[in-house]
Amino acid sequence: MVLLTLLVLFSPLAIDIYLPALPQISQTFHVEHALAQDTITWFLFAMGIGQLFAGPLADKLGRRTVALGGIGIYALSALLAWSAQNIEWMLTARLLQGLGACATSVAAFATVRDIFGPHRSGKMISYLNGAICFIPALAPILGSWLTQQFGWRSNFSFMAAFAVVVGLLMLVTMRETNPTTDKQAVFKLSRYWSVIKTPSFLFHASLCLLAMAVILAYVTSAPVVLMTNQGLDMNQFTFWFGINAVINIIACLTAPRIMDRFGTHTTLVMGITALLVAGVSMLLLAQVATPFAFMLPIFISSMGFAWVLGAAAGKALAPFGDKAGTAAALLGLFQMSGSGLVVGLLQRLDLQPQMLIGLHMWLIAPALLVLFSKAGRAWHQWALDS
């Protein structure tokens, strides 16, 4: 679990460590803040698309090989971002970095499925998500210090150094969990179709997409709301961001116990309900220009996000054994590229940030109808019986 935790940290580290530096990046390259925000959305888009390749490769070549390759790409692209001289250069580096991060993520979650099986994998994914949530708590603090002491580029040199250290550790200690590698062609369309045509995968992956869209809308909007509109400095922004991360950590770490006690069906209902309550709160408090008024609905949504993601990700991967890498890749495509696409489309509506986030929180509402249908209950029958 320690090795798997290190593998899943690459993605949140690449997003959260430099959030306090986004205004400086836009100033350095003389671009609008929206283009600086694109360094996040481009990273997530590449991370999602890249998983279509990383997943089958993890089944074909093994989890260890794909993990090490991804770490290498991540380190080189971080150095490319560190040396960027214009926004186009930076965006290209972030695309490459997303490809590297997607490989480490696919390898980690496919390994979870290899080791813990279809039923326990959901709980283990929740524990990994809890570990991931430490990064939003700690990375902006580190990034704020690095930016103030050494400039915004130091965030990317730190990412490169982290990749080198973890890569050496993986090279020495990581073992392959899928020794019977797949004999099929790596990118055979039938591999993807066999996963996508499974209704339970499609539904639960869509839940992960919608939950992640809420977080992405928050992450990209928070610097604008808190720093630009409300005038918070870098340290104050980090403080509020860190409080939410702590709440997210608690929610992710308690999600496995909730699933054990109530089952995945009830856990999803609780998570979706929390997101709906958060959406109402965000709209009601939209005109109150204080950090707490903006962050309170985010706190509520973080609990809902953790419960939805933990239960839905495990159920999405449950039907697949030898295709766990491909299934994890498609789940990542839904979660990363899908959420980025949804957020990008809704941003074109030119809504206020609070209205945009509230709308994202309400998009998941129809899922309750599916969960209480006959098919929705059947997908969670094992959880209900236990």
C-alpha cells in the first residue's frame, strides 16, 4: 500500500503544488488567468486520454513496466515545464506530464484490483483516495513556500526530484502483480468495448466523472474567487484550501467503514445527497463575499465526493479480472478527460464561479433514480446482503 500510495500521488502533486502560483504564471507569460488555468485542464485531459494506452499496456507489459515508464515521462516533462519560456511551451509540457501521471495511476489501481479482488478493492481505493487527499492539504503549503522563496518554477523542479526518488524506489522494491500478461493485441477495440458495454461500469464510471467535475470546477475557480475577487493572499488561500483537504482526508478514510456498515448502495446515496445539499448551499450563499460562505458548500461536497468516488470506483472495476488495466484506464478516461470536458463546456456559459460549481453539484441528481431502480439495486445486491 505504501508503494501504491506513492504511485497515485503524482497526479494530485502536479495539480495542487503550484495552485498558489497561478497568478504569477499568468503574469510571467502575460496571459489571461484562464490560460494559466488551462495548465490544469490540459494536464487532466492528457491524463484521461493517455489511460486508453496505459491501461492495455499495463495488461500487456505488466504494471511495473508501465509505472516506471510513466515516472520517467513525468520527470522529464516537469523539467520541460520548469524551463518554459511561453505559455505554449508550458501547455505542451503539461500535456506530456499528464501522460506520465496517467501511467502511474493506471498501474496503481490495476495493482489494487490484482491484489485485493473485486470486493475489497473498493475499500482499498478509498484508503488510497484518503492518502491522495493529503496532497491538497500539504502541497499548496509547500508550493506557497517554494514560490515565495525561489519563484514559481521551483514547483516543477520539486516534481522532477520527487519523480526521480520514487522511480528509484519503485525500481528496487516494486514487484509485478500480473505475471500472466495478456497475449492479445494491445489496442484491440474489443477490449474497450467489452468494458464499456457493461452497464454497471458505465453507470459507476459516470458517477466518478460527475463527482470529479465538482472538484475540478472548485480547484480551477478557487484562486479566482478567493485571491482575485476576495483579496486573500497566498498564505490565506492555502489555509482555506488545507482545511478542505483535511475534511476530504477524513471522509476518504471513513468511507470504507461506511461501506462495510451500510453497503455501497447506501454509501452512494449518502454521497449524492451530500453533493445536492452542497449545491443548494452554494447557490444560497453566492452573494455572501466571505471565504467561509464560499468554502462551506465545498466542505460538504468533499464528503460527498469521497463517498461517491470510493464506492463507485470499486463497483466499476469489480466485474473485471484480467482486463483490470483496461477497465482502470477507461475509468480514468471518464474521471479525468470526461470531467475536464464537462467543466470546459459549462464554463462557456459564462456563469459566476459559485453558480458554475453549484450547477456541477446538481448534475449528479438523476443518478438517484437509477440507484433506486431494479437494476441499480441489483448491482449492489452483494453490498446490501452483507
